[in-house]
Amino acid sequence: MEKISIINAAKHTDERVKIGVWLSNKRSSGKIAFLQLRDGTATFQGVALKQELGADRFAQLVDLAQETSLWVTGTIHADTRSKFGYELAISDFEIVGTSHDYPITPKEHGIDFLLDHRHLWLRSSKPNAIMRIRNEVIRAVYEFFNDRDFIKVDAPILTGSAPEGTTELFQTDYFGQDAYLSQSGQLYGEAAAMAFGKIFTFGPTFRAEKSKTRRHLTEFWQLEPEMAWMHQAESLEVQEQLVAYLVQAVIDHCTNELAVLDRDVATLKKYTKLPFPRISYDDAITLLQQNGFDVDWGVDFGSPEETFLAEHFDQPVFVLNYPKAIKAFYMQAHPTRDDVVIAADLLAPEGYGEIIGGSERSTDYDYLKQRLLASGQDLGNYDWYLDLRKYGAVPHSGFGMGLERFLAWITLQDHVRETIPFPRMLHRLYP
């Protein structure tokens, strides 16, 4: 008799198997019991007959509490009535760990209660499906870049300065000097791109801004590729290819999870069609004004504006060439205009807004020095970064994609907090 995982049930149809499971729900008619069993790979139904187990063993099984762990033995059968397609006819069981008064029951709970019990909530079908999709997206990210000859580089989490020139950083004492939790690996990624050509960083980043919006976390995972010898137009192609690739990977490998979340696959499939539309910031302002938005040139877009623009195209859309005053110091100046930089944000449809921000990076030593001084930065913290412009500077571009924002869009979650295992927010550091 073979020990298997539920996800592999199809390979063992009409075979007697043994599976380690948790009991997530149950119902019984007195002579037959239907048990919802999960093992971490998937969930399916176990069917137990009183006549098969005997009265005492059947009563013991029916009395088990939610989240009891047990070994179940039985025969796998095809079940066309279930979404999973298979069930287990239980012939025996062995209790491993008892459970009493499990706090998350099959009823409605408030979000604060569920987040307080996140260590247990992860077992439920919806968060479990989201974490599996998260895992698939991470796997596909590595596959996408490895197949295109990128090198993975790990940027430091402790830094001595702010890549974005902001003061909203988590500060700590670093043996007598100030250090900060990194808000971006980009500057280090640029250095690595000058050594390896095409690189990506992918890891945790931190923002200390006191934001309570549905798009913000204080700790999140960010993907940041940097590409030497590449202008912005080529970078946009990489960005849209990446998004289409990740969406297709979820469609191909997360069928059950998408079904749990009621995510329409046909809608997702639309987002694999390339190229994505492009619109200049100037034209976006005009389009918004023509449709009743009270916006002036020079402002950054908020959620209503981003939602309208993406819905207008019914696709992810690139907004190009933002005003210099609202973008970071390192972005390449426009060749014919002094008021904009060569930058782009990718806005996701369905109300999810910006999921990627990127630009061509400036190669002008004096321009970067002036921009740093204008933003009040200590040049001594950026000597190493300015060195990149002194020793063989080349055109290069890059972008950043927040993993949780991307996942919120793909899984249709109202808040990014549900797309990370243990969210960190303004007033949440537990569990």
C-alpha cells in the first residue's frame, strides 16, 4: 500500500492508498459520513460507511473535531460530481493529533479576527489557494529570467541611504551609525547590471510610510530587473512579456486554485495578448479631463485615475513619460523636454492600478549629482552609485514589480494583505 498526496490521486485510481490528512469539515447521515480532507497539496472528499468500519469505529470517526490530523486508508475512486474529480472510500483511519475548539469555523469571521489567527487561517481554502498561486508566480519569475540569461543578484536589506530619496524608512543603529531597511534593491541592481549585463533582484523590501490603503504593506516582496545596453522601449517589451508569462503560468498550473477563488480564466487569458497599449502622460491627462476628472498636468495619478485608464483600454496599459518633479532622481531626462523623464507605469485593469514602475536610468554624472543635491541628499552616501557613471557608463533600464500587488490583481483580492503569508501593516505585527 502506497503513501500518496491528494494532488496525485488521479495516478492511483482504484488503488488502495494511505494519506496523512487534516479534517476540515464533515457531515453524516448516520450510516454514511462525508469528510472534507486536506493534506496541504489539495482537498477532496473521504466517504466512510458505518457498515464498512463497524459501529464503534464509525462513531469515533464522526466525532472527530475540525483540524484533527489522521492517517486515512482507502481506495481512490473517480468522482465526476466534484471539482477535484476524485474521492477516497475510507476503509481505516488512525488519529495522529487531536483538535479542540478550533477558532476558525465554517462561518463568517471579521478580517481582524482572521488576521489575528493568520497562522491558522492559512489552512482555509481561499488563503491556501492564494499562497499556492503566489508560489507558482515566484517559480515562473525565476523561469522567465533564467530562460533569458538574467543573473539573480541579492541586494542588501540593510543600507546606509534611501534609494528613492525619502525619509520614510525604518531606521536602526548599525554599530554606531544609522542604517535603514531597504526600500528597493535597484541601485545595487544597477551596479550588478554593469558587471553581468542583465540581472534581477527579488526579495523583501520595506516602506515606513503610514499608509492604510488596500495597496500598501510595510513589508513586501519586490522584483527588480536591471538591464545594461537597453533603452526604455526594449524594457517595456520585457515587462509586458513578463506579465503575460506569469498570467499564463497561473492559468496552466493553478486550475484548482483559480476555481476556489472563482477567478474567470477567460478574463485572465485576455492579459496574455501582446502588446499592451501605451499612452503618454500628456495624453492620459487629456483623456481624464475629457471624461470629467479634475486633474492638472504635473500631479501623480490616484486610484480613481488609474482605474479609469486601465478600464478604458480593458487591458494593462503603460503610461509613459511622467513629470520629472514627481519621479525619482535617477530617471533619464527626456531628450527634447526638460519637464518629463523617460519613465513608465503599468496599470492593471479591474481596479488594481499600478503594478510595475520603471524607467531608463540616467547615465549623466553631473545631472545625477545635481538631482541628488536638489533633493537634499548627502552625496557621500552615493559616491559608489555615481562611480557607475565614471567607469564605462552605458544605456540601461529597469523596473520594479510588487509581488503582492500583482497577486491581488490576479486573484481578485480587495487588499494586498491577503496575498502574503503574514502581512505587516501600520498596526499589525502579529502573528
